[in-house]
Amino acid sequence: MKPGHDDGYVLPIALAAIMAISLIAAIAAAQVQKANEAVFQLSHHTATEAELISAEQTVLFYLMTEPITRGGIEIGGEGDPLGLLNRGGAGPRRAGNVQLIRVDARPYLVEDSGGFVRLIADQTLLNLSADAPGTLETALEILGEDPALTQRLFAQIGDYEDSDDLRRIGGAEADDYPEGSAGPANRPLRDSLEVCSIPAWRELSLCGDRGRLLLLTSVRPNSRLNPRLMTPFLREALIGERGSPFSASMSGLPGRPRPGEEETSMPRPDEIVNFAMYGRPELDHASDPFDVVTLPGPRFTVVAQSEDGSHARATVYELTPSSVFAPFTVHSKYAIGGSYAGEVLFIDDAEQVDTLPRPAGNSSSGIGRGQTRR
């Protein structure tokens, strides 16, 4: 060995270099894995969004092209307005193989897209509009809020919508809004989520859950409700029991008990004729005695969702067939989530969900109402 040359340093230096290279490689691999996961999640989210949009547009097409009757949309039906009046709302004449898309939030599989869709008529949503103070008090109680707040909440909606600067008792004008907020809109509310911009409403627990608010409430010119169109979400709120055989999360088939559960004395959905059957006779005053003007529409909430309910969007459409410029208006479009929406929109058994019906001669699968996906 030459003087001054120490072979003892070679091995540690080599090991340190190997460890440094390994560490860099591990960090790089972790970053690549994270990037791949992000790309996968983005791709999955994009695909899910495409499915939801496709499902929503399919239902919108049916709303504009097929007859709407007491129970929902008649696919393949033939409109018969005079017969509707003469038979007290019996609907269109039968024309061949007629299939029904119900408007009570029942889920349907949109076969081409793989997404699921629910259609909700406005007449089954609790009205938060200022022109319905009596119904508002009942709605607050059903939603778990203090009905004693009714007058204050009612007054603040009135101040939000009217065009003057005169504050009602308990109301709120521009000076009562937090700095930087828009203040009163001086126009009618566009959707139920807008009430949460009003000071007194913002404090309610209801405004802390967008999904629950959009699935249970609405704002509209009249307060009429139709018990025959009741969604499982409203039925659950009336009963006040999530785990009942009428649970809204039960495959979207309200009124059908789960396996192992017993029937209850509560009326089944097809037996409902008034809200008194659910212990809420005060809601029946809002129903038309002839049950003609409470036909579904013209506003509908279309909920497009994934099977597990983790991805969902709610869009409120109003049909405007008399308009020369547009056959419908979009009032609002929101992504919804949270624990409530995730639970009630979750589909327990997708195999038991009906495929969205198609007009006769426009079905590649031959699957219609009453048949299930296998």
C-alpha cells in the first residue's frame, strides 16, 4: 500500500452514494405514483361527470317530448288534455306500450351512460317562499327547525324580495347584511339555496347541508303540495325515522320493507291520498280539491348521480312550452354532497333499479319498466 492511500474510505462513500441514489429513486417513484393516482381520479371524475350529464339530458329530452300525467312522464303516451279534465286527471290515452317515469325521486339507470337519475316534481318539495307563511311554519317544524322563528324568517324573505327599503318587523334590509355581502336582491328567490344568503336563514342548521336543502325544499309561486307525488325524502322527514321500512336510502323503492323487516301500519306510497294519513293535515289545505292544477310541473328537479351517491348534481328546470325562444329555463344547477345526500341517494342494490324507459322502437336492450338490469 502506498503511503497516504486509505482503502477504508471507499466502501462507506460507495454505500452513501447508493443510499442517496435509492432515496432519490424512491422519492421519484412516490411522486410518479401520486401523479398517476391524481390522473386516475381526474379521469374517473371526468367520466362520472359525463355520465351524469348524459343521464340528465336524457330526462330533459323526455320532459319536453313526452306527455306528463298525474304519476309522471308517459313514455309512448299520447296527450289528451280534454280527457285529462273529463276523467279527473286520468292522464293521456293509452297508445301501445306506454311506460311511466315517476316523479317521486325513484332512481332509474340510464343504460347508455351508466349513471342513475331521479326526477322530482316541485309539488312534493316543501315551499320556503314568502307567500306561504302557514306552510313555512309547518316546513320548519318538519325540517327540525324552531317554528317560533317563522315570523322573522318570513319577514326577512319579504324584505329580500320586495323593491322598497322599508324594514318589516323582524326583517332585514341592506344595512342589516354583513359588510361585503350583496344584500337584498329585490326580486323573487330563484332557488331554495338562495335563502341561505339572508341573515336569519344563514344561522339555520338547514343551510349547513346543501344536499338536504335541495332534496327537501323549493321556492315557487304557490304552496300546493301533491301527496301522491311524495318523495321518500319527504316521507322520511314526516315519519322522522331514517331506519323505517320507508327509508329513503332503500334502493329508491319507497314503501317496500327491507329483507327481514316487518310491514308497518304506515300507508304505502300508492295508498297516499292526503297528508293527514301521515299526521300532517295542515299540509292538505295546500292541495287543490280537484287535483288538476297539482299535476307535476312545470318545475322539476333532476338529480343525476353515481351508484353510491358520492357524485350527484341537482338541476332545477322549468318547462316553458309557450315560449318562442326556449322550451325550458334552468333555475339552478348544483353539485350536492354531504352525509345526508350520501345516505339517501345511496343505492343498496343496483340490480333492482329499473332501467330508464325508452320510446317504443328506440330501445336497443328491450329492457323496460318492471324489468331490471342483470
